[in-house]
Amino acid sequence: MSLIKELQQLIQTESPISGRVVSVSNNSVVVATASGQMEVSTTGDLQPENLVTIEAGVATKKQRGSEVRVYYV
């Protein structure tokens, strides 16, 4: 994927992207997502196999259970 298309995808995406860290180097990580592999920056301590959320081009560690929705009927 070209850099321009990746940038367009980051800008146009309204909801955060989820994925799993494949590799870590300095302040960037490679993340496997449903739409392909992305290289993004990170502010936290991430390791391969961590689940992350990507927002505005920055990967943050996904908190377990943070996306569980509860519906009352």
C-alpha cells in the first residue's frame, strides 16, 4: 500500500482500528489489521502479540474488555 493511501485511510477512518503487534523498533510498531499491515508510531511499551488500537496514526495497548458492550432489555 502506498504512503498516500495509508495516510488517506488514517484520516478518513472514523472508528479506531484494532490489530496485533507484529514487530517493534524504536518508537514505531508494525501492526497486523483486518485491512492489512500498518507501520505506526507508539507512545507506550508494546511487545509483539499485544492487542492495540490505532487512532490518528498512534498505537496504544488495548485494555482487556474495553470494547464489551452490555445491552439491557
